[in-house]
Amino acid sequence: MSIVAIVQARMGSTRLPGKVLKDLAGKPMLQRVLSRAASAKYLDKIVVAMPDLQESVPIERLCSELGYACFRGSENDLLDRYYRTAVAHCADTIVRITADCPLIDPQVIDLVIQQYMKCPAAMRYASNIHPTRTFPRGLDTEVFGFDTLESAWRNDGNESWREHVTPFIYHHPEKYEIIAVANPEDHSRYRLTVDTQEDFQLIELLYQWFENQPCSWMDIVTLLQERPDWTRMNSAVEQKVV
């Protein structure tokens, strides 16, 4: 069984253009995402899925330099891009990660994969964000099988849902077994993703604090609990709603 993480990345962010290649403590943010994801024990491969646009060339170049596979696909139909990436790389199980999560935690990735593997249902979906979020935003991990992805790809006729890959799956619990991966304590108030400059400033501060040393998501939460003023840096940022 091939477990493939597909990391969606694009240059055309509306609120922070070019953020995926923005310098984060000496390395492009995308490289930070890939490096942390690569430490997950259960991943067989990581592929970066980008829009088939000229502006994706720098992303493709970075992937080549770092030795990661990449795939070009639809700009707006993310579901189609994921499906075709999975086909091209013979993925049996897909792990969805986004390139705006430079503090993605390999232990969280492994946890969601483990919970997914424990479920015997053929058509299943596991995540730490649906139906309830208890982990900080920015550790988002979704796991589903190729058959589940293909089913959504064939049946999802909602263009806005297809921009976000998985809504058709978790909005149809009658079709798919939904596995919720939760933390015993709710830390969902913390925002560790990068959509805006305020988000980036917080993440940059965290990287500087840990001086590029390995840190877990709980190390980060513990620090933020001690420094509530840091969390106020991006507390006013509103998350886009699917």
C-alpha cells in the first residue's frame, strides 16, 4: 500500500501573494512544510500539486532542487488536481496537506494515518478538522483512500466544494465513514497557518524562538500559553469559510 502526501501549493494567494516561497528563517516556507512532513513515519512519498500556470515554475524548481516530486493540474478544481496527482503517483492512500502550514507536525500526520488504518470501512475519511477541530489551525491533516477520492471526483458537482477537495466527502456521512481524530484538550483557538502577513509574523517569531530546532506542536502551544500577547498578533484574522 502506497501512502502519498499531496501538498497543494500555489503562488496566487489573494491575501499574501507568493507566500509559499516567502523566506521563513532562511528557507522558503514550502521547504519548511515539506521538511516537517517528511519526518512522518508512515508516509511513503510526498508530492507537491500545483496549478498548471507559468507562475508555478519557481515552485517546480524548488521541488526539483529538494528532490520532491511535483504535479501540475487544474488551477481552481483542486479535487481534479488531487485525483490526477494520485493517479500519476499510484497512491492507494492520500494524505492532504496544504503549503500554508509550516508548523505541520509529523506526529499528528502519523496519528491521523493510524486512526484511518484502524477503520475497516472501504470508503472512509479521517481528519483532525471534521466534524470537530481540537488541534490548532495549521496542523490540518486529512487521510482518505483512492476509491474515496475517485468517488468524490466523479460525483461532486459543486464547483466551490471542488476548490477545497474534501467537502463532498465529509458532507456525505451516509456514503463515507467519517473518522474524527481529536485531542483530549481543545487547542483550536491557536492559529498556526499562514493566510496573512500577521499570520506570517507569528510563525516567523516562533521559528526564531526555537532557532530552527525540532519542536512539536505541544512545545508551541506551551510557549503560546506562556506568551498570550503573541497569539494576539493574528487573533483578528478571519478564516475563509468553505
